[in-house]
Amino acid sequence: MGSERSTGTGRFTWPVRRRTPPGPEGTAEDIAVQDVAEREAADRRLPPPEPEPLIQPPRFNLAAFRLAALGLALVLALALALVRLFVGGPPSVADLREQAGVEEWTELPIGVKDDQPGTALRDRNGRWSGFDIDIAYMIAEDLGFRRSEVKFYAIESEDRPRMQATAPDGKRVPVKLVIASFSINAERKATAGVRFSSPYLYTEQSVLTLRRDKHPRVSTMADLHDEGVCSISSSTSEKAAKEFGADLISRNRISQCIEDLRAGRVKAVTTDAAILAGYKARSREEFDHWDVGFPANETWGVNVGDNPALEKLVDLTLYRSYADPKDSRWEEAYDRNFQSEVANNDGAPIAVAEQPRVVRPDIREQPWEDILG
């Protein structure tokens, strides 16, 4: 071991480059030159350094950006839907059906008129037809009832606010809906406690006279001053006839007024044009139908009784019918029942040939639902 230390060649030692001591053969300048030469020689023996990699600027990927934005939008939409679904807001259709009690009904009883051709008529075979009947079927369909589950009952005008109809055996029957040429007005809402849906028809007041009597032209209600006039009790037309000084007779049914007219007990019948047009169309040569210049101020609505949830469900059907271009049920009902009567009414008004505007009811739409569907 001592010999390894003295020679400096052990396995843990490195060779030492010895310099030539200064003297006559090696000055300080010579040593400096020698060191530079040795370093240059060593540098020539080392491999050249590898070139530094060229750093490219990142490329902007528009497709990836769009995909990320779409994903973010979907996440936000889903989050909003979940908040509306679980946190609160207006009721959903399911909520309204539960609140209205619809799920518990095995059939849908509806109070309608039964003596108004074109509007609501029950024939001798018990078949129902008319615009109000078609509207009733439209609403019932959206409530989930088959046609066989819809039960129509005749209702008198004075019974429409209290929603009490009459069965064929004469028994009184409570109904869930009243769709019976029932005009919306503030007085009925305030005093009778009627809860109306949105309007489903615009019509106006008109007059019917016998053609054989050659009654002078009726241009305004004032032309019937002091004449015998029949109208339906508890109707808006009855009030107008009184205001213009007619000798008024009130009946519960329009068919009774027509009988009075035919028998000569009165000179004229006045009520909504959509109702009188049906009688004129059936007996064109028997009657004259007169436009008395009233604006289209008779607005028909559905009485839903004390059931605000049912009101929203009915409004939803009317909104769908109004707003959805694929839903033509209202237009088909109008064409079938009123447009078909135009030719036989000699230019007298019937009803506005466009569904009244309906505002979208405040109903929460679930992510999987389509309110217009």
C-alpha cells in the first residue's frame, strides 16, 4: 500500500499532468503558450455540440376551440335545467295535473249547449257536433282523455257559472269544464266567480228575423225599438237588447227563441252571430241574418270553475293550437263548422276566422319536454 501512495498510481487516483519547471528551458511565457495549445488540442478532440432545437410557436386549433366552447355551453345548459328542475320556479305540466286532480278522473264531464247548429248540437241519434264540441275534444285530448271518456251534458245559460249541467234523465250533473258559447266579461269574473281560460273565439252580436215577414233592414239594435225581441237569459245579448229599448223576452235556450220567432210571438231574435249563423245556414230561405254593426266584442272562453291549475292546462292547449304551425285543430274546427256556413249567410258576420292570440302560460318545461309538441 505504501508503494501505491508513493507512486501515485492507485485505483482511486487520477493522472497528474506535470508542468516543466521554470528555468532556462521553460519560461512563464512558454508555459502559458503550452497551456493554450493543449486546450485547443483538447477542444479539437471533443465532438461538436449538438444544435439547439428550434422552438416552434404553438398553433391555434379552431376546431378544438369550437368543440370546447360547445361542451361548455352544454354543461351550462344542463346546469341551468337542473337548477330549474330541482330548485323551483313555475309548476310543470305534471305538477299542474296533480294539482288539478286530472290523474284521478276516469272520465271528463263537460257542459255544452245542445241546440245550436254549427256551435254545439245533439242530433236525434245522440251524436254531438259543432265548433264548441271540437274545441272540447281538443282540450280533452291534451288532458289525456279518449273521446269515449268525454261525457257531454246539456247546460242552460244561467247554469254555466255554477257548472251544473243536466243529464238525459233530468238529473243534475257537476261538470269539470263549461264550453258553451260563454262570453268572457269582467262582471262574470267579479260577481259570479267564473274562472275563464284564454279566449278561443271572437264573434259579435247579430239579429235574425223571418224572411216571410219582410222585416225592414236591421242596421242597428235601435231599429228594434219597441219590437218584440227574444234573447237568451243571462247573456250579454239580452243586456244590449234592453239598452236599445226592445220589448224583450228571455228564454233559457236559443231554440225556444227560434220557436217564438216562427210562431210570431216576437219579431226578432238576437244573440251571438256564431249561434244565429247556424240557423240561417240550415234554413236559408226562412230567415234573414242581420249585421247590426257591433264590433267583435263577444269573446268566448272556457269556464274551469275553482281550479286554477286546470285553467293553466286549458291555456296550454290553446297556446299550442295558436303557436304551433303544425297544430291545425282549431283551423279545422273553424272550417268544418263556420266557414261552411258563410255561403248561406248572405254576407252576415259569423266569427273571426283566426284564433285569438294566447300568451304562453307560466309553466316550467322539463329538459325532456316540448311545450309545443
